[in-house]
Amino acid sequence: MSAGLSNLNLTLYKYVILCDDESSVLARVLQHYSKAFWEKLSEEAKEKKHYHIKRFVDVVSKVDDPDWKADKDLLPQLLFHLLFYEKPEEAREPARPIITSFDPEKGSENWHLGPKSLKDVQIKEWHNSWYQPFRHDIIGNTLSADLIDYLTRDPQRLGTQRRVDLHLLSFNWHYSEVKAARNRDLNSGAFPRGTNRSDGRWRGIP
């Protein structure tokens, strides 16, 4: 996408791709897997360690709207919600205006999780029970799932251990610290070149 693409248009593309089953194959695929996702979410909500999920599952389970079903609509909405609320300050608004169609005559609508029939109090309850800042951080910010993936992918290509290589990190730290200390000593004249305080050698540091 071009650098000049506005946030409004970018949001429209995200919505159409993830939620518009008439225009997007991906949206239809997500709807298909929404049932399995909802069943798994409901199952995990029964475990005490997933109490934050239970709160959301309880809220969703209360819905009685013939035009909205968790088996079909939940997964696409949650993925869009994840991308729609990228910044913590945006999360203060449980419903936000967006354009959901390329047809200019349709205008904008206030988008929120759940069926369109929800009242303001319910909209806030849905949003607050699901929104977790860390989850959004993992997808597109500091923790970034893409960066986490590098920890496995890149070491495999380099032939190192498929985890954080502490030896490599120690070597880098040792190199920078010792070289800096050596340069300070040499500049001060305290030690002749090629020696250090402990054993008379600089351990291979050039």
C-alpha cells in the first residue's frame, strides 16, 4: 500500500478483508473456523487460569440475536478488533466510526464487537471484557509476534541453537567490555599492549 494511504482507507481494507463475506474469501474462511474457535474458547474458559477469558465467554453467551452468531461472526470480529485498536488510547472508545464499504453512498457506521443490536452499556461490557493491551502489543508492537518468530527461524538458518544463544550473547558482551577496558588502559599507559590485569593476555581481542 502506498505511503499516502489514509488510516480511514486502511481500516476499510482491513474490515473488508476480514469481515465482508460477500467480497472476501478470507472473511468466509474465518467465518467457517469461527465455530471451532468459539468451542475452544468456551472450553478453555472453564479453567481457573483463564478467568479473563471466562468473563468474555459469559458476555458472549448472553447474546440472543438472530442476526449474530458466535459460531460464524465471532472470529472475524475479534481479528478486526485486534487490528482496529492498535494504540491504548484508542481503546477508550468501545465503538468507533468506520467505513465498511467501498460504496460511497453507504457512509460510515459505529463499529463494535458483537451484534449491532447491543446497547451502549453492553458494547462497553463486550469491549472491556475482551481488550487486553498485551495481546495487541504481541501482534504489532514491542513484543511483535514476527520478531518472536525470528528466535526460531534465524538460528536454524545460521546453524546455532534454536533458542537464545547465551554463549553468543556473552561473547558479544565480553568483546565490547574488554576491548573498551583495554583501550582505556592502553591510553592511560597503565599496561603494555597485549596484556591485561589477570593473566597477561587479552584473550584474542584484536
